[in-house]
Amino acid sequence: MPTYSDVQKEETLKGLVYNDYFSDFGYEPNIDNIDFVITDKTTRADLFSEGVGASKHYLWAEAKKGVRDLFDMFTQLVLTCKKTYTKGEHLAPPWIGVFDEARVAFVSFHDVLPIFAEPDFNWNATPSAREGAEFQKAREKVKKLIGASVAVYHFGVDDMELREFIATRFAGGAGASVKSPITKDNFVQIFVRWVKEVKPFIDIPKRIWEDFERRGVLDCDFYRADVMSEGENTITEKLKIVLRNDNYKFQEHLNDMLFTAGTSRGQTAGRAIAVSGTSTSGRPRLFINNTSWTGGTC
């Protein structure tokens, strides 16, 4: 029966908890100041790549030696991981958690998302300044939002239930595909990545982009064409822009002409999201599994 009451260092505690409960998965400590990150068995290099070095995150967690207040730890984690979530370099995992020497607690990442949209939440509060007024204000909001959803397991006492939770909730287990589905939790993150890595490769001059924007055609219309695609074609006609043979085509006339944003001057236009396979043209692709997302607004 694992016991951690004699552990003197936080890094030692993290290693022991990983070995005792998460050894079927990969482990990366201290990503963007997040203490404890559980992944698949590979090492992260490129979030959207299928190749060697890609991995998927299942859990972001805060760790503390001793016995600590659960909501203090969750608040510190939320303040820390908001920056990681906003940057979009790592897709959010399905779960976040906290643990000390006595217990571990989990909550769905989706349950935390409303906090990120709080207009009066001070994201500049120091995550470790637990006695400060701003931290306590944040703690109240975190506890109110997730308090009823937290699953708590005591080490050595609830081991059977804890192991079952890990085995059933960490989707796909250690052998899961590193492709990541687009969900309501990561939709914005992937769009930010798309704008940075794919939009510049769409062969449309800046002045044309500006004209499109005045007419209500936005970059997210191109993104939606990618999201709702299978292979090289958009699977619905109910969009302003669709893909046809890996080219973007407008469904409505602009300047009295049907404009195609695709191959031009021998250059291949950027495509954002491939269902499977690899790019043969060298253009950027974000590798995503088929998604159940069915539309929405930018």
C-alpha cells in the first residue's frame, strides 16, 4: 500500500505517484510550470505530428508535499494552466488534477473552462501566493464552479477505485492514437494554431483579405471548411467557403466572380486539418481525427 508521509521533496513525490499509479502512461514534469503531465508513451515534440516525438496529454496536475487544501491547489493549477491553454501549443487534456502525500483529486477540464472566460478574474495573480486577496478571490470562484464535480481518492485506501478511474477515464490508454479530436474544449486553441501555421500559406493577397473582411468573409470561414472536410473535400455545402480537390472555393460570388483560393503560380495553398495521411507537398497540416463538432460561429 503506497504511503508518502515521509517524502521530503516534491519531485520525489511526483516520481513515486507516477510509478505507483500512472506507469502505463508517459510522464513529463514541469511543462509551462505545470507540475505533473501525463501523456501517452512517446515524448512530445510536435503537437499535431503523427511521427516519432508526438504525444497526447491526458492530465495536467499540481503536486504538493505534505497535506494541502485541495482548492488552494486547484486554484494554483488553474492560474498556471490558463497561460498554457491560451498559448495553444499543447492541447488541453480531458482532466486536470491535484495531489499531495495523502490524496489525489480530479476534475474534467471542461468543468474549468467557464473560469477562463470570467471578466473580473485576475489572471496576473501569483499562483503560489495563497494568502493574497486576489488568490483568495480566485479560490472562491474555483471552488464554487468545480466543488461538486471533484473526484477525490486517498492513497492506499481508495487504490482500487483510483486505478479503475485512471484505466477508464484516460481515453484510449497508453496505446491511444496521438491524433487529437477537435472538441468544444480545444476548438479555439486549434484555430489559433491554424491562423499562425496555415493561414499564411493560403495564396490570397493582403488587400484581398481586407476586402473579404469588409464583405463578411473571415479567416474562420476557411478554418470551418477544413474542420468540416474529409480527405480533400468539405462534406457540407452549407458554408461560405468549401474545399474542392484541396482548394478553397467560395460558395457565393464576390466582385461578380467565383474566387478560388488554391494552387497559384505553382504554389500549393495551405490546408489545415487532415483526417489521415501525410502531406506530400510540404504544406503545413494539423493532424486531427474526425470530429463530432457540427458547426458554430467564429
